[in-house]
Amino acid sequence: MRRIALIIPTLVAVLVAPAALGAQTNQPVRAASVDRPWSVALGAGLTSTSPGSGATLGGALVLDLSERVAVEVTGSRLAARRGSDGVTLGGSVLLNLLRGEPKAMPFVSLGAAVVRTSFDMDSAEFLGRMAGAFGPGATMVPFQGSPHGGMMQGPYAGPNYWTGAWTNGPTVDLSSMPMFYQQRLGPMQIGADGRWGMRSFTDPALSVGGGVRFGVSERFYVRPDVRALILMADGDRDTIGMFTVAAGMTF
């Protein structure tokens, strides 16, 4: 919720100032010409997620359907942060907030995405801190509703989460992994190579946000953009906040 509270005022600031500017000028933005409805853009920025903040790189393919409406397909890589990274693929409808072709065109977006988040469980942020303490075949069992798990020698054949008191061995702190993912982790066993390996989650998300498209020449534009990806799984949700600045070209 705190990330959403930070995203909303940022989005308002990004949209309101250009809208006021656009209302006072009739200068055309050639980069948004209806004669060239397609555009591609590449950008970079920052993300705010449960595992922590990091960088993002991505691109977009945009088609202007009319003066006010466009559709886009986007993809991005969420750079490694605290032992985790991710990729996103999504599509959105963009609605321009002004008519005509002002130099600064604010827009809002609404769409959907798929987000794949991966955790390196051998990282010191997760189970790597247990390196050497247990050999191949040892199992970690998450505790239900708790940011901890229990360690035991050998395989485990019970439910995905342990309830009640743990008396089978030491415990491990999993609080570096957001509860959104932790509660779907399930038991994990050390492989024959002595490593925990990667654990990945693929989740649907709602994408909401907006930005401004600044025409800088006949074919090129710059687009700062703020988005919130609201991930949903098993009745729970998590939010990724993204701020990017992209450079685009129409054709």
C-alpha cells in the first residue's frame, strides 16, 4: 500500500503539469502524427518492489488507433536486486487526455501483464546463509503465516506448510522473501550438487499508470512514464512500482 501511496502523487504530478501546458499551446507534436501511427520506444528507469528497489530496462511497440486512443505491447527486465530478478510482458490501452497534437501529450494507461519473478535461493538473502550446515537431501519446510521455515535431514512428505510447534531441527529466516511469494514456496530440498537452486513464480497483474509524450522532432519523442503492476495470486496481491523514461521513434 505504501508503494501505491508513493506512485499516485508522482503520477498526478507527471500528468497535471503537461496538461496545463498543453491547454495553452497549439504547437504540433510531429512525433505523434497520424501519418505515422506506429512507434517503438526503448527506456530505462527504477522499480520499487517487495524484494527492494532496482533498475529496469524495457521497450514498447505502440499503435495509435485514433487521435485519443492507442494500444501498446511492452516488455521489461527487472534487474537483480537482493537475490531476485524478473521479467514482465504486457499490453495496455493508452488514452490521451488532450485533443489535437500538443507538444506535451499526457495520457493514462490501463492493461494487463504477466510477471515472472525468480529468486536465487543460494543467495545469502535466502537459504545461502545455511551453506555447509546441511548436505544434499536436507529439506526446508516453510511455516504457515510466518517468515520462517524449519530445517530437517532427509525428505519431507507432509503438507506444503508446517503448522504448530517445530521440533525437527533448526529454523531459518525467510523474511527477505516477500510473504506474497513465501507462502507459495513449499518444501525445498538441497540437490545432489549441494545447491538449493532457483525458485520462480509467474503471476498475472493489472497495469495502471500514465505519462507524457513529448515530441522533440518530426519523428522522435521522449516519454516519462509511471506504472503500477498489481500482482495477484491465491487471494493475495503485491505491487511493483515502475518509473521509466523512454525514447521513441514513429514510422
